[in-house]
Amino acid sequence: MPIDPSKPYDLSYVVDPNWVELRLDQFVKTMVPSMSRTKIQKYIKNDRIEVNGISRPANWRVRLNDSVILRCNEPEGGSDAAKDIPIEVIYEDDDILAVNKQSGLIVHPVGKNRHNTLLNALYFRYKDILPEDQEISLANRIDQHTSGIILVAKNTEAKRIIQEDFEARVPKKAYMALVEGIVEKDEGEIDLPIGPAPCNTDHCKMGIRMDEEGKPSLSFFKVIERFPHADCTLVRLEPHTGRQHQLRVHMAHEGHPLLCDDRYNQPGTFSVISPDGEKASISRYALHAAELNFEHPISKEQMKIIAPLAEDMQSVLDGLRKGWAAERDYE
């Protein structure tokens, strides 16, 4: 049973609007920051980096939805892509399934993380269940430390239709986030272009760009609950475009970065403490992919999948609602 990528040592990427017209070597460096430029050049010279199945030179300009594959060496531990990692399946039928991904789990093999990913977990779960020619592939992706919904296609036809829908921005996503400060407006939109942060050594950091590097980016927010005693707010966020780190960048620009955001706020731990000393904490940016609305690729039924909040966010939220004192231990 193949998975996408089929082996954890073949790294696969799809070019989104943020990276259109970037040189191939620059695109690979952006996707795999830990990979040296010398090694990237060596891979290209040895025809081990392909664009849509064809080897291309370093100065090749990638295009929207190009498939870029790095043919990496087989890692220590062999080629078995299966890994017994617990996953929470919140919906499943013959064609698709939805997983409530835990924070900290990378969705697909990348860099040195080639076995401990969601794809490895899915391969383990289905390797003895699905036919050899049936495919498991991710319909959407979220960052390592974001928890919440990942939609998975279980066959080629479902994958094709879902990918077309996601590329057309048809599915509607909603996230829950705990942000710094008290958001005054009950709801609103943030319509600001996003691009790579200028003059930054962190190649994955994005920022508001009002020049030609900025790509149109639109987010909606709605206040769910305010916690004045802890100086934070629970908000529902809906991205209407799909830029890298879009919600985190937009909220930070509004003066309300996510709690514990290591790139756009301050890394560390946010805790709530009860009068008798009970404690709940979160040590990653407080973002959860909570809801996904889409058309089923085969039955055409309108689907609404909701993922319960991750345990760390839920426990902190419960404490906030009880009026527990807040403590920030930021670096």
C-alpha cells in the first residue's frame, strides 16, 4: 500500500502560492532549512531532485502546484514506513478519514524526522487492512505544533477530487486560538499581504509585506470568550487564503499574538493555577484546527467535522473559565 510520500526517505512538497517563481534550490532550502546549500546542489547534480517527475537545474523556477520530490538516502532503520504511533480517528468511511492530530506530531517525513510522523502512523494502521494498490494521502496539512483536523484520502479517486477542492479553496476551515490581550472587536477581518519576513535568518518566518513579495491574505476572527483576569482571549479564526503561518502572522500584527508562539510572540509556558495549587499549562502556540466543512469526494454529501480541543488547550481553557490565576513563564 503506497503512501504519499511512498517512503519516508522520499520527501515530497507541493508548491503553494507563497513560493511561485522561486528558484528550485531556494525552494528546497526553504522547505528543508536543515539541508545545506552544498548538499542541495549535489542532489540536483545527481538528478535526485525532481519537479513533476523530471530532474531540473538549480535555477529552474517552480510553478504553482508543482510536485517537488527529493530522492534522499534510505535512513538508518530501513525502509519500513510503518510506526506504531497513537492517532485519534474522529471520522472514517471507505474513502476518507479524519484525524485529530496531537500537537508535536509532524504530518509527513521531512529532514531528520522520517519515521515519527502522521503518515508513518497511518501506514502502520492500514498496511494490513487496505489492498496493496490502495493509496493513503493527506488532503491538508497543519504545522507540527498545531493540533486538530487532518483529512486523509484512502484511494486515488478521493485524493484527486479532494486535492482539486482544496486547490480551489472550496473547503472551509476554522481554528480556535488563545491570544494575548483582550480583543476589543467582537469580530472582524484582517486583509493584509503576507510574504517571507525581510532580513531574517529564520527562513520559515513570515511577515506583513506591502511590497511585491506580499501575497494577498485574508483572515476572519470572532471573539468567543474574553478573560480579563488573565489578559487573554479565545478567538475563532477562519483563513480565506492559505499562506504559511497566516493566522499567527495576522493576529501578531493586530497586537494579539498567540500564547506561547515561538516565532511571533515569546516561547515558553502559559499556566493557570487554582487557589489550592492545581495547575494546567500549555507550552506550544495555542492553535487548534477545530472545524472542517467540505463536500464528500464520492458521495457528495456536505460534511462538517469537528475536532475536540487538544488536552493542553482544553485544560487551560477550563482553568480560565474557573477564574484561575494566570502565569506566564516566557523566555
